[in-house]
Amino acid sequence: MKQLLEFLGFIALVQGIAGLVHEFADWDWGLVQRLGFLDGFEIYASVALLVLAFALFAAAQSRKSG
């Protein structure tokens, strides 16, 4: 379970960073800008993914190994 939380946290972290990089540097990669219902809210969604990533990492640290 700990490894699953860490994996999901890593995916959320990468996608959050990708969304912010897309907004500020106009690189075309990541999932956030491809979702049509997030038009106009890409920065908020990217920040929410970063917060989710840190919450998942914290939850993984609180779990026992295995």
C-alpha cells in the first residue's frame, strides 16, 4: 500500500508540474491541458495536483512498510 501511495503521489507530482510548465513556458506535455472541462482552470488543477501529491507522500510515510 505504501508503494502504491508513493507511485500515485509521483504521478500527481509530475502531472502538476507539467501543467504549470505548460501554462508558463507553453510546452505541450502533460494531462491537465488535454482535459476539456478544465479550460480556464488549468493552473488551479495543477496546484491541486501538487497538493494531492504531497498529501499522498505524507500518507505513504505514515504507513508501515509492506
